[in-house]
Amino acid sequence: MRKVLRIIIPLLLALTLALFCCGCKEEDVLHAGLNAEILEVNVENKTIRVHNLDRSGQLLLEECTFDCSEAEKEDLIIYVKYGTGDVTQLSLADLQPGDDVILWIYDSELSKAESGSIAKLYEIQLGTQRLS
């Protein structure tokens, strides 16, 4: 009986440890508040090309193209009127070259952008205060 317990207990501990480790996933960090200026809006392909305005962290490349399809589908293209705090849902067609935007992007997508691929944005906030 003792021999069986000497074999079973370590196996159970190893199985428990393996199950615990499999359940741990690396967290995907959301970078919020990256400042950029829109250079081009492609409504057909649901992309924007932006120029990095974030001088502090330099998380974005100088110019990047982003897929905005998920942000638009989830109504996460927004305008916040700074004076009142009112939030308005926008579409990609409401954005235009020259607009300042604030971008939210997950770390996993940011690494795609850094490698030159088109990364997906989580949220876009129009920073230019031009809507009433």
C-alpha cells in the first residue's frame, strides 16, 4: 500500500501543478491614450493610417496603418465633447485626415504594428473638437 501511495501522491501533485499552469494565461495589456493624427481614412477597407504624436513613450512607429473594423462593429469609435463630457458614437466615415485621435490597442496587436503588419485597434476617440 505504501508503494502505491508513494507513486500516486507525486503523480497527483504533478497533475495538479500541470493543470494549474495550463490555466494561467499571459495577460494582454491594453495601451490607452496613444495620441496620433489621421493621415488617411479608407472606409472601404476599414483602415486608418496615422502619424504618431505620442512623444513620451514612442509606443507607435512614426506612421502606422490600423484595422478599425472591430472598433466600428463594437461602436468603439467615439467623440467626447470636452466641455460637457457628452459621448457620441461615430463611424469610420466621420473621421478625416488631420483629425487628432486617441487610440486604444492591445499589446499583442501593438507588436503586429511594430513589425509592419496591420494591427487592430480596440477603440478610437476623436480628439479634435469639431463636432457640436
